[in-house]
Amino acid sequence: MLTVTEQAAAHIQRLADGAAPRLRVRVIGGGCSGMQYDLQLAAEPVEGDAEVQVHGVTVSVDPRSEPLLAEATLDYIDPLTGGLTRSGLMLHNPKAEATCGCGDSFAI
């Protein structure tokens, strides 16, 4: 299952703004490398999703995406330390064999 860093969990809590912090992560088709990540705050769980509860947040992954994200890490890169061009929630996926130049899509 996807690993979530403490920094990513804290950022998800800030984004949830008082609601129950739940993030749904999927891999969808698109981008110049063929696949891209879709991250959305979710009010309710989706039946069939795998869930991990860590650092006070729930992160769910749809069944089709779970094998693609099994070794991935969701992290948060702070704009003050990581730079303005590459900041926010980031997925580090060792299964990605190639990424596009902008880093928004990948191929396996």
C-alpha cells in the first residue's frame, strides 16, 4: 500500500479545513507519458478502495491503481524549502520507468 509521510498528512489536514481528512489517489490515463496521478479530497469512502490511516488522515486508493502505487510514497514538498516550481503533494513511485519533462505524468 502507498506510504504517506508525516508532512503529506499535515498538508492534507490543512486542505481538509476542519472536515475529516480523506484523500483519494488514482492513476488515470493522460499526460505525455501515458499515466498521471489524480488526487482529490473525498467526503466519503468509495466501496472497493484500499485505505490506510496514518498520521491522522485517511488515504484511499482505487483497486485498479493499487498495484501501480504499492511501493509509492506520498510526500509534501514545502515551497519555502523545495522551490516554487516543484512544491505541493508529490508521489515518488519507484515503479515509474519514465516521466515526462514536467514530471506530471509517467509510464510503467
